[in-house]
Amino acid sequence: MSTRYILTNSIDLLYIVTDSVGTIVSSNDLFKEYTSHIQPSKAADVMADDTDRDSFIDSVNKAKGSKPIPIRFYAKTKQKSGSLKWNLWNVYFILGSLHFIGVPIIDVTSITSHEYERQKKLLEDFRFMLSHELRQPLTSVAGLVKLMIEKDTLEDDGENGELLNMIQESVQRLDDSIHALVNKAAREL
């Protein structure tokens, strides 16, 4: 299996072959998908800003002078969402054509930020559940038990039975809330 076949069919690497002036001759499917919103005709069209283009031009000139040693540079590519994504590029000058092998660099801060937002939402939901769904029935149970203790001298079994029914309802709401919280946590995590 040839190196060119591996690069052309790679699902992890961006691969472009250009002529000596940078016009794209061929590219792999990942590159086509990655830049479909740009539709570049030259390799420089992928660079998001002028400083990246300058770095690109310097790297191409160095690659032409140091064949077959790769020259490395970093550049940002504009994404469909409008954000910029960093890529690490290696440029080779082989038999009159430029070969670019790019590695998309994973933006750890956006992944961490996304995960942070998800965890923050879960904690907010948990806090709301604790403050409303769990505390209300628990407060009711505590208040009713205190009332029964204070009214211990009451002889009326009907009133005590009513207080016990209210405690049972509050305990059931508390139990339902705890089950809902556990089920939500199981789904989210």
C-alpha cells in the first residue's frame, strides 16, 4: 500500500497536492469536506488571515529549497460556523509539486467550555431540585412532626390521623422527587 494511497484515504489527515504555484491538483475527502464552504482553488485560500498566508508563503518557499525535508507551519481555517480552527501543516516539495499534510488541532478550550456549560446546567437543575422539589416536602414533614409533638396532649385521634396523612403525602412527594432526581442524573451522566 503506497503512502499516497494512505494519505488520500485518511480519515484523520488533511491532504492536498498542488502544482508549484499552489493551485490544488488533488486532495483527499477529509480536506474536501473540511473546506466545502470555502471551495478553495489554491492552497492559500484555506488560510483564514493574512499573517497565516505570510507564514504559508514562507513555508512553501522553504520547502522548495529544502526538499524533501518537511517544513511545518500553523494556520487557522475559517469553519462553516464562522469560528476559526487551527491546523498543523507539513509541506513537502516532491518532483515539482507541493504536498500539504494537515492535522486539525482539537480546540481543548471549546470542548472544556462545552463540558463546563453542561455540568453547570446539571448543577443548576440539581440546585433547583434540592431547593424546591426536596426541601418543600421535607419542610412540611418537619413542621407537621413538630405540630404533633406540640399537640401531644391532644386527645383527638381524628386530628392526629389527619396530621399523619399530611406527613405521609409529604413523604411520598419527597420520595417521588428523589426518584426523579436519581433518574435525571442517570440519564445525564
